[in-house]
Amino acid sequence: MGTGKSTVSRILSERLGWESIDTDEEIERLAGKPIRQIFAEDGEPAFRDWETKVLERVLEKDKQVVATGGGAVLRERNRSILLSGGWVVALTADKESLIRRVTSAAAAGTRPLLEGDAEERVTSLLESRRHAYDFAHASVDTSDRSPSEVADSLMVGLPEQS
């Protein structure tokens, strides 16, 4: 959360000429309601079920850049789907950068996992997800980079595509 996944994925997809998919947007479209409402009415487990369904559907296609929510990797099934669907990159950032980036979004009510003290929640999420992204093929720290610079580094490291 706050690493720039959505923005970087859009930039990267434009450069590659591929489709850009944001799984959170796809969940909202298919569920017919905002993520905040899914969390409020159905709970986090229901949201995580949506993530799995969307990943299964989305990763059947080629030539796309897919941005997932940060918690999608918490399920083993999702990690397997991601690994079988392509090149997986984890975007990371230091705590200060994350807090700075998500504070305005949390105030706007768009990040249900940040309800309450954003700094405390970011710290807790970082601790609980410390090794959750270790399965990724690559990792890029976005703390001191613009989304364009992150996309540049990914273009250099991108595996050959057929």
C-alpha cells in the first residue's frame, strides 16, 4: 500500500503497449461496490475471496501489466496464481515514504486497512508482511524514485517477451 503499484503499472503498460489491469478496480467493477463497502458489509475475508477470483480471471491473458492490492500475496493460492501468470515484481518503500503517500488517501477514506492511526497501521502492516513478497521474481524500492524512474528500472529488467 502506497508503493506506487497502480501508477507504475499504468506507465509500464503504456510503454509496452500492453493492457493495464488494477485488480482493486476490477474487484469493484465485478462486485458492483467500492472496496470500502465490501470491507464494511462483508469483511476482509470476502474481499480476499474477490482478489483470488479476479486474479484467476485476469491472469488467463497475456500482454498485460497487473497491479494487485498489497495484501493479495497473503494467500498461498494467490502467490501461485501470480507466479504462474507472469513476472512478479514487488514494489517496496520505507515506512516514512509510505506514511507520507497514504496519509491523504486514508483521510479520504479510500484505504480501509488504515482506519485509525495511519502511522501505527503502516508500521503494523510492514511488520506483518515483512516476508510476504519474498516469492517475487524482483523487488524495487520506490522510496526515492518517481513512478517513471521505477518504470524505467523495470523496463531494463523485464524478461524477454515472445
